Amino acid sequence: MLKKSCFLTFSAIVCLSMGSLAASKELIRLQADMTLLQQQVRDLQKSFDTQNAVLQKLVEQLADQINILKKTFEDVKGSNQQTQAAVSAKVDSVSGQFSMVNSSLDLVLERLAKLSQQVAETKAKVEVLDAPPAVSGLPARTGPPSAEELYNTAYGDFIKGNYDLAKQGFAEYLKSYPDTELSDNAQYWIGECSYVQRKFSEAVQGFDSVIKIYPTGDKAPAAALKKGYSLLETKNTDAGVRELRLLVQKYPSSDSAQLAKDRLNSMGVGVPDKAPVPRRPPTRR
């Protein structure tokens, strides 16, 4: 009887030791995963800083080109020695170069936004690993995904080029979380998905929703800019010009307003000194 009792005690000790060893291995694996992600954050941050410096240099070079082109434009206008036909041809050439510079600046801003989002997503993964592990035996979470999970999943699909999935994800986010700090961003990316797919009529609706529902959000100027671009792409030139001019009037100090001015100038329509004051949209409650 004593031997049997000793054997049972020894067996229990062995089982407990094996359980501890398994838990220790799992903890080591989680620590390794966290270390790997932290290294990825550092590498991504370093890559971001490097590319940001390169892009900043490019922006400076483009700004210099704009100044040179403006001077050339003024010289052409002030020259009385050229014929009217030659002046018109030169103005068209300079306007085309302005349009190319504006497109390049737009691409630079989009690349910076994507890099910033990648850094934020990787840091979020590290924060998840830093959280205390779930206690063994407790049931897994069965509730709906969090706002962060929904948004990051949808944005990840956008980055990968899965635009239809991204639109569904952002729509699900807005259905569950219609009034958060990222709600206007989610609506903006719905419009951006359609814009990239060259579904410009759908893009107009998506960007218009940002302007109407979140008029004070930080995505409203960019949405107005892309709505104007989309209208121009659908050959609805008058409506596109009106939208870009309205953007300049409503958000005069924004980067989007400057891009709108450049686009209007490249089209030869410009921005009037005074424009009708737009009707103020209803305040979002």
C-alpha cells in the first residue's frame, strides 16, 4: 500500500513538471515572437526614416522645379518679342509640367501615408503580445471584433490590393462604430478603393459621404479633392471645377487646397478672388 502511494505521488510530480515545462516553452515562444515583431518595428521605422528623407528631398526638388516653372511662366507672359502663337504654346507646355509636378506630389503624400500606417499596424501587434496571456481553461473571447481589429484588417486588405474586401471591411467598421476618430477615415478609404479601381461614379458617392457626414473631420479636405478629381475623370468638368473651387474656399490652409489650386491652374481656369459662400452643412450630432 505504501509503495502504491509513493508511486502515485511520484506520478503527480512528473505530470506537474511536464505541465510547467510546456507552459515555459509557450512563454519562450511568445517572447520570441514579441522580440521578432519588435525587431520588425525597428527595421520598418528605419526604412520609414530613410524613405521619408528621400521623399522629403524629392518634395524639395519638386518645389524648386515649381519655382523655376513659375519664373519661366512670368518671363513668357512679360515677353513682347514673341508672337501670340509662340506664347500660347509655351504656356501650354508650362501648364503640362505643372500638372506632372502636382501628380508627383500627390504620389509622395500617398506613399508617406502608407508608410506611417505600416508602422502603426506593426506597433499594434507588439502591444497585443505585450498584453498578459490568457489564463488556461478560460473560454476564448466570442464577442464581435474590436474597432482596431476591424479597421486594421480592412486597411491591410487595401494595402494588399484587395479593394472589394477592403470596402466590405470598412463598411462593417462603420456599421459597428459609426462615430469614432477613425470613422471618417474608414469612409474616405471606401471612396479611395473605388477611385483606385477607376469606378469614379462610386468614388464620388464615397467621398461625398465623408464631406456630408464628417464635415469637420481631418479627411474632409482630402475627400473634397478626390471628389473633384473623380468628377473630372467622368468628364463632368463643370462639376469638378466647382468642387475644387469650393474646397479652396472651405479649407484654404490645407494641403488639399493647394493641390486643387494647382490642378485648376493647369486647366487654365484658376480660382476666382471671391467665390460664393457655400451653404454650411448641418452639424454632425
